Amino acid sequence: FVTPGVIVDGELVTTSLVDINLGIRILLGSSYYEDWENERTFVDRDPLGNPVDKRHPWNQTTIPKPQKRDFNDKYSWTMSPRWYDKRTGKYLALDTGGGPIARLWATALAGLVNLGGLVESTGHSVKIRLPKSATKPAVEFEWKIPQWSNAIERNRARTYFQAYSAAVALHCIDKALSELHAGHTQTWSDFTVPNDAIGCGFHEAVRGVLSHHMVIEGGKIANYHPYPPTPWNGSVRDIYGTPGPYEDAVQNTPIFEDNGPDTFKGIDIMRAVRSFDPCLPCGVHMYLGEGKELQKVLSPTFGLNS
């Protein structure tokens, strides 16, 4: 009920899941891993005959190399997922913006979604219409493509997507009831695991795209790598020096704070990072320089530490 897509500089480059999948590259550079260039290549072509790159998740081999953190070299266990733009030959550090802004943006530009008037993509916006309820009148919202992607717009899109989700839920309930009334009550189908196969599945998690990449040999998993949203958003500098979305978002951020190093909170930076809705918001680590590290653990529920 949302349109997949890659958007570069405001342009919708593709909505093809085949192209999106084949363009994925897992780069290193600042990560605590050895390269797998000399390891086994599991897949050289997909079932459609398209060539598959050595740095695609189907061919990834994870080789950890623990070492001391060095911000001028290796400093993270996060790899650097990138999307190869074959038009320009560049490896792009794409982000999901925490989910809603990317979903709305791609859906708006593609102009393919129309759920019986409940949700309508127009090519430049997404219209959301909720019918009258027992306590509320009918209402219509329109999310328009913003000029920028920033913390405010990421959070604003999240609010609009609550209405979007409600409209889709209503659509799904109507469809489910129609199936039920027609006597179509089967909810699953028999499935046999193939002896040899490759597979890829894309899903929209809360924070954005979640893809699964699997190689099956002899009826068993030979290689498997999932890529949820945070490895994209929280990726680190790659071999070309390109920062990931978190780093890019906070670079050159003005610090509107009068506190010195001993009481520094970094709320401006935290607002930017948290607008991506990280999967790791409970523990925040901040490097203050001069060998001092501030660690603050925040409890997400009922004030209890976990």
C-alpha cells in the first residue's frame, strides 16, 4: 500500500524492486570487518540473468575484526550499505528518514496508489481521507513533498503517516470482511523448501525498508543477510569517505547550548539523530574529545533501567 522507490535529488529513479535489489552494495571502510573479496561468490547472476555484484548481500561473508576505536580509521560495527546508481557510477548513502517520509515521498512521486479514495497519490502529494466516525466528522489531509528532508520534516511525516495507516487499516478491514463473507477463509498455503534457490524479500518496517537476502543449497540456508533501516541510516563512512545519514545530518549542526564539556547534553544533535527513529535510542554514546566519553542510558518504559 506504499510504492517502493529510490529518490535521488528529488527525482524518482526507479520503483522496480529488481533494480533496487541489484543496486545494493555493502561497503566497508570504517567498520570492524575484513573484506570478503577473496571469499566465495554465492550468486553471480539472478534468475532473470542479471549480473550480481560481489558486494551484494547474497555474496556477503561477515568476517569480524575487533580492534581499538579510531575515528580516523575504524570506529564502528556498522557496515556501510550503499545503492549503486548505474547512471552516474556513484555509491549513494540512501536513508529512510525513519520510515514515513521516505514512504510518503516515493508514493507521492510515483502516483500509483489509490485505495478507493481513502489514500490517493497525486504525483506531488498524498491525500488521506478518513470517513465520519461515531465521534468525529470526516476529515481530509494532504501531505505535500517538502523542500528539504530534515528533522522537522521527518517528524511531520510521521504524524501524517498515522492517518495514512488508519486509512489503509480501514481499507484492509473492508477487504477482509468481503473475503470472509464470500467464504474465503484459508489463511495460509502449503510450501516446500526448494533444494537450491536464491530469494529476496522487501518489507516496510516501521523505520523504513527491510530486505532479506537468502541463498539456499541442499534445502538449507547457505547464506543469509537481512538489512533493516538502521544499518542504512546509521551507516558509517565508507571506503570513498562518504558519511552515512546520521553523520551527514549532524555535520555542521549549530550547537545552541551554553554548557561546557562537563555538562554538555548535545540536545541539538540528539534531535537530528532521533528524528530517524533509531533502533538503538535507549543508549546514547557521545565522544567529547580529550579522551573523555560521556555515556547516558535512558529508560524507555516506566522509568525502569533495563
